Amino acid sequence: MKTKLIPVILGLIFLFSPESSFSQKSKKKSETTQEASFDTALYNAMEFRLVGPFRGGRATAVAGVVQEPLTFYMGSVGGVWKTTDAGESWVNVSDGFFGTASVGAITVAESDPNVVYVGMGEAPVRGVMTSHGDGVYKSVDGGKTWKHMGLSEIRQISKIVVHPNNPDLVIVGGQGSPYGATDARGIYRSEDGGETWEKVHYVDENSGVSDLSMDITNPRMIYAAYWDHRRFPWKVQSGGPGSGIYKSSDMGKTWTKLSEGLPKGVMGKIGISVSRANNNIVWAIIEAEDGGLYRSNDAGKTWKLVNEDRLLRARSWYYMHILAHPTEPETVYIMNAPLVESKDGGKTFVNLRTQHGDNHQLWINPKYPQYMVNANDGGGNVSIDGGKNWSRQDNQPTAQFYRVNVDKQFPYRIYGGQQDNSSVSLASRANGGGIGWDEFYPVGGCESAYSAFDPENPIYVYSGCYQGIITEWNSQTKLEKDVMAYPYQGLASKPAEVKYRFNWNAPIIASKHDPSVIYHAGNVILKTNNRGMSWEEVSPDLTKNDPANLDYGGGPITNEGAGGEVFHTIMYLAESPHTPDVLYAGADDGLLHVTKDGGQSWSNITIPNTPEGMVNQIEVSPHDPATVYVAFTSYKYNDFTPHIFKSTDYGTTWTRLVNGIAEEAFVRVVREDPNQKDLLYAGTETGLYVSFNGGQKWEKFQQNLPVVPINDLMIQDNDMIIATSGRAFWVMDDLNPLYELKAAADADFYVYEPEAAIRDFAFRGNDPQVGQNPYPGFSVMYYLKENVDSVLLEAEFQDMSGKVLRKFTTDSEAKTGKVKKKSGMNRLNWDLSLDSFESVKGVFSGIGSSAQRVIPGKYKLVMRYGNQEISKEIEVKADPRWTATAAQYQDQDAQLTSLREAIISTRKMAEDLRSIRGQIKDLTGRVDAEKYKSWHDQAKEVLTAIDEAESELIQTKQKTFQDVINFPNKLDADLLHIYGAINEGEPPITEGQKQRAKDLLSVFSRVKVQVDAVMASTQALEKSMIDQKIPILAPKKD
């Protein structure tokens, strides 16, 4: 194989005129761009659903309410969450208010629990999966609403402290961006609740505040830890001259550096905490060659090392947080991979065994110290017994996923690697009310996994892990095995010395043309067609391969060798859907290559004049073999500018397309809809965008998505599947409206093409701790250019003969099927069921079933608005997992229809009998008993006959569901029971069900004859009144 270079002359043209070429092309196309934009009212009812999984992601900040020991806040990578039941449930309270998702600090004012401050931007800054923040937010109503208070330039805020008696006196620790020098680092102070800020302390452009601790017993005394740090794409530098400890004795106005007894050499990251139980005791956990747990017994004047155990300071850049117990002066907690506690002044520690590792924060209620809340990489968890037991984390949909893939099963499954957990395969829908914990499982690899497979038959799943680990997971045995091309233990290794270099999130893809072919990209591309038994290199090193960037991943004190700092690797690999010979490879150092001959030769098509950065994702157009899109990011160089590039000639020339994307919403993924050319979607650091004209203009397409980084997205049939960094997986069902916007825009009334409905048993329940299913049946979206309240809207679902099966209307007088309408897009949901049964008033009508659903087949939707009518042919499909034939569905439907008619008739007969009985009793109270004795005797006979007939129809003694235990069921309840038994299962129906239905219908026929006789006797009684000239209107007799 060989590497071909783009011709020199063409390269020079790019070198000297790239921006003009970009801008000229953009300008030329933008002249027609405005015509292709659409009013958001045409699609504003489209929505996403959270599918999960409900397995917590990283939380880095927690706080509690002193006065309410069961109430806590958690700051995660997916916003701020609140619990009022000690972690049994969590509710997001930041959606709709915050501009970013990653939280670095939370503090509740002790003097006013309604006042909550939040600092954005997670402080344990990783090489991957770290997002910046946008300053400080404040709530004055316990998290119900929020106001932005500025300081966006800080990027990462590590800690906020508030005066214990004055909620307006607040101090913010500005850690600053990890990716570059910035003078926004330092300590900020406000005396007016954050309305204005004063920067009161600053060390240098490389050193920010890693921790703050206020002496609550004497709030003039505040301690601050500074951290000299930088994240390069190839290394984490943790330590330098700027690291140190400072103290203020005047509520943060001035600061003095503390040094006596502290490490003399270079210090790195530091955590600090002053004891509320004895404010002379101050604890510090320090990264240094002679680091460890330090203690001061004189309020910071002098320090002494009390424990140098490496467990307390391992992987320092990620941990190094500490907390003094509020009531026990010799008790201290350190957050590292484990959360550890010492009760003997730091000499020995025990592991408190939280629900997840990688612990970042702890808050203990000073009044009720058994109550505490912890933040770790699995979310937030609460203890009410001093750390012996912790609340669960399967109630937090805050997972971070690197990438997404889907198969073509039913229901299709969603795959991805969840940060600090495992790979995941998750069902996109599930029978019952939601997608629960048992609907997902790991599929090999680990947290950083790509997963690749044959989408039609995913028996074998190839999932990755850091340092190039790749396994084959067998869906039949549920076992995995190593299939690395060259197995090695890469942890703590030097990238320059390994055979292959792999990105933390190394690409693994299955060929679209032959899914038995698997590619695994390191610094070269590896290929196997025999399930990993052997691999061949199909490319040279496609990176810059600069030795200066291939050293150890951490320093100057602590090495970092997990794999997140391995550089000069392939970041993304894309195969053309048109031919297996075309592959694009993009590197984390910005290089971009293409092969058109299956890897025999490669051309360098690196996008010219881009800043330092990485090719985060590549999309080959499904509509044009020569068109390719690239999402390019420079955030690791402290540049958040968005970049999307497009080429229509296999990468020979490029156009930058970001018009409409916010200036710091850097782009992580771009996709072209396979169903419509030039319909593009862009996932960015702060949300989702759409372009209707090939990227010439972008518009926000956030809908109901939370503000969160979108790491990846896919289109599967008509669905969009999104992988977020902090809010798990989301799905938008039915993209059809986006394909029909032009037609809808020209109409006053428009009905978008409904997707086929699947007749399964998935529905939307009300449990907020499981993933959402799609709307059951049909979810019809329609558009009203201008709603007129007085104009009726009707929707009828009909069979193909025109028989109305279900009707919906805006008529306020309608008993059932009432819907609302508004200007713009509307949504109408029909779950395939017929109208529900009306119960007999005052009687429990048995344990049964909802109304039957229509069977698979073709149907019609007829919608009317005023004098306009639109008809659509729609289809109900069977759950493909079932094997029932069309005849068996028809048999079930016929049986249910007979039973339904009997149930309706039974209840009507009962209601009629009860009504007539009431009328006869009323008459007997007004008709003279002595004068018309024969009529009264006749009336008694009729009443007796009514009672007897009624007792066959319904059990009048049943008033509640538990009465079915006390009183025997009657015909109505028996009919409903067999109706439910047949209705709630897929066909074929059993012989036992058929026989029971036949027997009950026979009983129904007999009872109907009895009721008909009773009704005839009531007519005779009425005739007797006429014959005897009994007055109908008469005073009631006493």
C-alpha cells in the first residue's frame, strides 16, 4: 500500500485562499437559503422521548438542606437534580433555565434554604467527556426557577461558599478552562447575591481554584486551594508553581499564601477543608512527591503530613477532595476511587463502599450528621446512617454515551459505551408501561465502547475498550472473548513504545456491504473477516505521529496511563454506503485520509487552514457517493468554534457550513437524513440543529431535548436516535413531517403521513424512573395554519369499507374522543382501541380489560377541519415477534366483537331495568294502593321479575374491586373476564377460551330472553294504567 498526496498546486491554492473559497461558496448558496427555511410552527409538536437507561452518570457536586434532612441537590453532567426523599427519586430542576449541562459546584445557603447557587463546568476535568460551563446560576425558590448571574468566562467552577448568616455574601472558586491559559481563573466575591462580582484573588493564567472551605463558625476565615494545571490532547499536566493554599481573614477580600510545613517541591491538585467542630483543625489532601493528607492544628499557620498512603492521592487530577466531619473533629473523609473515612485523625481509613467508584464530593448535614449525600461517577447517592448504606442510582437518567449504533431487530436495540460503566444494548421499546432496568445489558468491551455487528442478525457484537481492547460478545452464550490484533496490557504504557496506538474511543465498524468484515482503527486501520482470528493492516499510520506527543500521559508528579491521553490516533472511520472500496479516516490530530480502493492506497485530504483540532466524526452522504461531511472540533485547544465541512468531490475541496450555529456550540456529529437529500442534523455541545438545505443554514431543533452535549446520532428508518453526554439515549419517532414541510407550508390544513402502527403491548405509563415507549398505535401529526376556535375538527379512523372504528372531535359536547387544537402543529394519538365500555352506574363492573384493538391490516384516517377533508390510508402491522396468521387475528377479532356486543347489551339491559324499576317504584308511591290494588299487584310482579333479571346480569353487591372476593360474579363480569383473557394476548385464541365464550354467549342469549320478557311485562303494566285510567300525575302517597 502507499499514501498519495494531494497535488502541490492544489495544496497551495488552499493554503493561500481557503477562507475566501469557504465564504464565496457559502455566500453564493445562501442567496437561495432563505427560501428553504420553514416556520417552526410546521413541526413544533415533534418530540423526543427519553429511552434511558436509568443508570446514573457522573455527578461532581452535591449539597443538602440543613433544615430538611431528606432534601438534597446533585450536580451532574446532565444538569441539577433534586430529591426530597433521601435519594429514592430525583427530579431535574435546571431544564429550561441553564445554557450548559455540566455542573461543577452547588451550595445551599444555610440561613435561607430557598437560596441555591450553582457553578457550571465540572471540575474533575477528563481528557474525554468533559464539558465547559457558563458561569453561575441562582435560585431563590428552592430550585423551581433560576437566574443566570454571570461569570461565564470562568468555564469550570470548582466550589462556591456562602456566608452562614447572609445568603447574599457568596464566594466562587474559578478553576478555569483546562485547555488553555486564561486570566478568568481565581476567586470571585459578591455581596449582593451575585448581581455584581469582584475578582479578589488571582495567581496566574495557569492556576485556578480547585477547592474552597469557609470556617462556618467564623466565616471571616476562608481557605482556598489553587491548582496549576493544563490538559493537552496528549497529556494532563497536574502541578506547577501556581499550586498552593491561601487563606483570607476578612471574608475573602484579601488573601495570604500558607506554606509552613507544606511540601517544598512542586505541588499539584489540592483539596482543603476546615473543621466546623474545631476551627483550628484544617485538612488538606495534596498531590506532591511528598504529598498525602496534611493537617494543621493552628488554623493553617503550620502543617504536618499525617498520612502518605497512595490510595488517598492516586490519580490526583481526577480526585483530591476532602471533607471534615461537622461534629467530630478527628473524623475526616477523602474522595478518591473509593470514599474513605478516618475517625482517628487521618491515621487509618476505611472504605465506606458507595454505590459506585470515582467519588468527587460529599456533603454532611451539620445538624443531622448521619444524613449525607455523595457524588460519584455513577451519580448521586444518599445515606441516612452515616455511610453504612446508600440510596440507589438506577433512578438517574444521566448516562454519558460516546457513540450510538442500532440494529434492525424488533424492537431495534440501541448500542453505546456508557462512561465509567459498561457497553450497553438497550431496547428501544418494551411491552408494558416503559423501558425498565431489565431491558438493557452489556455487550462486551467496556465504558468507551464502539459496538459493531451485523444489524440484520447481531449474533456477534464487537465492542471496544481503552488501550485497543476489543472483544467479541456472543448473544447466544452471553460470553465474550478477546480478539485484539495484538493483545497487550497498555495501562501506564508509553504510547511511543506500543505496537498500535488506540484512541480512548477507538472506532470499530462493520462493513455495510459485508458485515462479516470488521474494521478496528488505531493509528493504522485493522481489518478482519474471520471474527478476529486474524487481522490485516489496510493502511499506513494515518496520523502525524509526532514523537513529542507520544510520551507518558501525565506529569510532572503523577503519570496518567488509562488511555485517555494516547494521541495521534484515528478518531473516526467511515465506510461509504455506496461501495466498500471507499473509506474515510479522521485523526485526533486533524489529519483526514480517504481510500477509493479498499485500503490499497490512501490520499491525504486534510481540510486546509483549520486550527489545531480533531476530526470528531465523518458522514458519507447516503445520496451522493462523492459527498462527505466532517464534524471538526478544537475544544481541546480551548477553541469552541463550531466547524462543519462539506466536500462534493471526495475531499478534494471543502466548504465550511456553520451559518446559524451558536458561536461556541462546537459540533460533535453531523448526519444527512437517508430519506431526504440535503436534510442535515448537527449534534453540538449545547444541543441539536437542523438544516433543510444541505447545511447552508442551520436552525435549532431542540424540541423537548434537554440542553446537553450530543455526542452522536443516527437515523433508523424514520427515527432519530441520539446519544448524549449526561442524559442517556433519546429517540424521536417518525421524522415524516420533516420530509413534507414544503407541502405543509403551502396549506391551511395539512395531515402528515402517519407511520405504520405496531400492534404490540408497549404503552406509555406514568413511572418517571423508566424509559418512555413510543405512543401506542398511531400518533398523527397535523398542521393548522390558523386555528379558529369555532371551527370543528374531527378525525375518524375507519376500516376500508368506511365503518367508523374510533372518532375524535373538538366538539365540547362529545362524550368520548375529545381533542384540543391550536395554530401550528398538533398531535393526535390513537392506541388502536375501540371506545371503552360504559359501566353500570353504582356497580363495580368486574375485573376485565380495556377495549379491543383493531387487527393488523389497512385502514383509513379521515380528518375534517371546517369544509376541508383529508384522507390517508394507514396500516397496522403485527408485532413481528408473533407468528399469528391473518386468519387467526380475524378469528380473535370476531370473537371479541361478539363478546363486546354482548357486554354492551348486558350493561344497557341492566341500566334499562334499573331505570324502569325506579320509575315503577316512583309510580307505586303515587298510585292509590286501595283503589288500584290489581295494578299494584301487577307492579310487584314486574319488580320481582326485574330484580331476578338484574341479578342474572350484574352483581349489585359489588361496590369495589375487593368485593369480587365476597360476592359471586354475574354475567357482566364473566363476559368481561373472558373478553380480557382473549384481548390481552396475541392470537391464536385457545379452545378453552372459545368454549368459555360460547357458553357465556349462550347464557347471554338466555338472559336476554328473560329481560325481553320483563320489558314486555313493563309494557303490559303501562297498558294497565291506561286501561284503568290511572292518573300519571298525582301527589305522592305517604
